Amino acid sequence: MYPLLTAVAVICVSIVTLQLIFLAIQVGGSLLPDNGVGEDATHQANCAVVMPAHNERGGIAHAIKAIQSQLNPTDRLIVVADNCSDETAQIAASAGAETIERTDQVHVGKGYALDFGIKYIESGAVPDVIIFMDSDCIAAPGCVSRLVNLVTGSGRPVQGRYLIHASIQTAAARAAEFTYKIKGAVRPGGGARFGIPCMLMGTAMALPWNLIRRSNLATGSITEDLRLAIELSLQGFPTLFCSNARCDSDFPESESGMATQQTRWQHGYFSSLVEYAPKLFLKALSSADFRLLALAIDFSIPPLGLMLAITALMSGLASVAILVGAGGVLAKIAITFFPAFVLLILLTWFFHGRDIVSGRDLLLSFKQVMKTISMLWSFITRPQQKWVRTERREDNSG
């Protein structure tokens, strides 16, 4: 019994130690100068932007306008109006986008919409680069060209900097904005300073045509972006991060909408973790691939609220073990986990989050821990398998 417990303790302490070291590398890298893509505002390669949209009448015209101003005459913008029951398709067409409609109540999900768009493009002249941009996201000036240029220069998938902003000014919404900035900008941007790849994030992601045409997008997965990034990484094409290719979106304007969105993200992450983390680690170790190992460690890091709970629990257990005289090397290492993680969060807040959340708001992290644990429990007991669209403000308009 004791050897088994010791083995479990060694594995747990080793994993969390690797995760904290990796987080420290990412946070430290985010404080270094960005030597990434410069201010290139033009591109030569042909690209096609695919924009899936499901009942997005309220904001799709703005998203289209932001993209159109960045395209060359030979580029294309294709809106896939997917199972829409509103005027999304008409608005997109009126705004000047090449619009196609998909109706299939059996095969529901963003992945099917993306696949529909790719098959439509494949029937004609194909582009050099495909960009996926969500219809509720606004691409900043230069975003398209920087994505296209980095894809053509590297032959690899590229992820832009994706920020989600609080649309309602509550402490919980601002805390969510800060935590997503860590996920969408700080961590991938810091890792990129050391050549560490990142995951795809569902929007502002660009890929060479020769990679996307052979990828299986037609799935009902609620995390089609994670699966695509991992599958391509396993094939030898890990994703590059482009910090200067920025797009912005807003969180839903209701607590229920935010809860739906975050539940989808969390459940999708946990299901992908179970399926893909072992594959990533085994492939990385068998091929001695540093990039793949780094991606596996990055992928294994749970949502920050859960990470806070894990480090607090392990430091607490280590403290008890030391107090009763049972603490060895493992306990001495584990007791540092919680203060080390809190220090990393405070450093990140000081350099990247003070304009978003106050110090008082930061204390809401503990409340977020309980929400994340609740989401994990609901994933275990009632996992969400189907894609559910996030509620938007216009849904409740007359």
C-alpha cells in the first residue's frame, strides 16, 4: 500500500512541479521584448477567410467590415450561415461577404460549419492560406496580413492574439477578462519568446491550405480548435503564436450566457485532456521532441481556478505531513506550490492585469475556484457533448 501511495505522490508532485516551472517560463517570457512579426500591413499570398455564423445578426456586419479592409482583390471572405433562424445570411450578403447557407439539424456544431466552408472553397481556385475568424470577433488592422505572412514563411499553423473583454462591468466579468488575457495573450506570448508552440483558440487562426484540406473538421466536438492543434502537432506542425495579429471579442452580456460559454470551454478542455494528453506525452518522449513536450505540459495545465485549488490542497497536505513528522523531500517541495502559484498570478496581474481588475477584484479568484470545481464535477457527472451557442444580447431583443 505504502509503495503505491509513494508512487502516486511522486507522480503528482512531479507533474505540478513541471507545470509551475512552465508557467514561470511563460510569465517570465511575457516580460521580455516582443521580437515577433513587425508592422507588416500587406501580404502577397492569396488567402480565404472563413467566418462561421449561427444567428449572429447583431454584430456580423462589424466583423465583416473589419476583415474586408484588410483583404487584397484576389482574397475571399466566406460567411457560413450555419443553421440560422434569423437574418444573418442576408446581413452578411448585404455587407459584401460571399455567403453560403448550411442547414443540417443532425450534424450540429462549429466544426461542421468550418468543413462546409472548406469544401465550398475546394470546388474552385484554392488559396494559399485559410483563416478562421468568428463572426463575433473584430480583427484589428494588420491582423490578416500578419497571419498570412507568418503562415507562408513557416508552413505551420498560426494563432493570433485573442482577447475577450467584459461587456458588463462586474467584478466577476473583469476577473474573467483577466484570466482570459492570461490564456489568450500572456501565456502563449511568453512561451513564444522561447520558441514554445501554442494551442489554436477557435478564432484568428490561420493554416496553410495543404494542411487544412487533409484535416478532419466535420465533427460535433465542442473544442474543435484544440483537437485540430493537437492533431497537427502530432503530425509535426505545432502552432506558432503571432502576438501582433490581434482580434477582440466580448463576453456575453448576462451571467447565464457567461456560464454557458465557460461550461462549454471547461468541459471541452477536460474531455480533450483525457483523450489527447497521453498521446502528446508519449509522442514527445518517443521522438525526443522538445516542442511537443512543451505543448503537452502547457496543455496539461488546468484552468487557473482549478490550479489554485490543486496547489492549495497539495501545500496544505504537505504542511500537515511536515507537522506530524512525516514530511520528506516530496512534502518540502509540495509546500511551496501554493505560494509559488499565487506569486505568479500576482506578477502577471501587476504587469498585465492592473488595468483590468483591481486588487480587490483579484480576491474573487477564490470564488472562481469554486465555480471551476463545480464545472469539473458537472463534467464528471453530466459531461456536455454537444455544441451550444453562447447567448447574445440580440437574442433577447424584440
